[in-house]
Amino acid sequence: MGNSEIIKKHDIQYTSAGTGIYHSEFNRNPSKSVHLLQIWFLPNLSNLKPKYEIKHIPKQEKIGTLKKIFASNKETDPNCITINSNVNVYCSILMPSVDSIAIDQNQDQIQNQDQIQNQNQNQNQIEFRTSCPKVYIHVCEPSGPIELNENTSLNGGDGAFIERENLITIRAIGNKPSEFLLFELF
């Protein structure tokens, strides 16, 4: 494919090997460490052409909201990268003692609404509804911890699968911002 990129903080990169590619990564600065998260998804199609895309997601677009960054090829969303897999991926940065997110997975109440995101300006709370029965949450490193449903804490590098909960609340705890990814799995 001939791509050569320098990935910076808040960049996301998508590479689909498709029918085959040569791929390598390295830190070009030997005096500084690099920290990245590499995630692999099984494709929902076969014999795909290789694909490469990179996108910068400004930090401000992630604070206090769920920002969709990858959309399944079953959807059309021009604001994010489309992937050939049964998953949507969101990112968020929550500020301690300010932001919380509520996720409703009750399919009976949702009916045909696939994803709806509303922000209550007075309470800094986000309600996120999904028809997906499974959600995975991964806390990025280094990051402040988050609390799920007021009883489970996750630190940087931790993750949790959540299935068929009526309501999931995510809140930043500790004294520094909490950055995490949310995966809708269908």
C-alpha cells in the first residue's frame, strides 16, 4: 500500500490486511517510550482489498461525550472510519467529579432506536442507548480510573464485558481524567 505515517497522540489508525499486506511498526525516537493500543477485529466479509486510513480525534471532541471513531460496515457514518466488522467503537474522556455516562441496554425500551446520545447540560451526564446486547469497556493507559454502576472500579489497562444490563453508569473517579473506549458488539 506504500503508507508511511508518524502516529501522534489522539490519532487513530485503521489497517485492513484484506488479502494480504506487509506491515511493521517501530518507535523512531529511541530516547522516548511509546504507548499505543492495538486492537484486532475479525472481519465480517472475505476477500477484502487491503485498506489504510488515519484520523486525528482532537482531545476536546472526546471530553464528556462518547465520540464514535469506528463504525461497522452495516452503518453509514461519514464522521468516523468504517470497518468490516460487527463492532462500533467510541472513545471518551471523563473529568473527575464532573462527568458521568449512563448506557441503557434494555432492548425492550429501545425498539428501533439504534444509538441515541443525549447530553444533559445541567448534570454533565450522557445517556447512551444501544440495541447491542454486549458492550466492552477498556480503560486506556495512563488514565484515571472509572467506576461502573457505583460498584466496580477499573484502572488503566483494565476492561470489562457487560451484557444485558438495563443501565450502565460510567463515572470518572480519582484525581485525573479517565480515558476509555467503548465497544458495541453485535
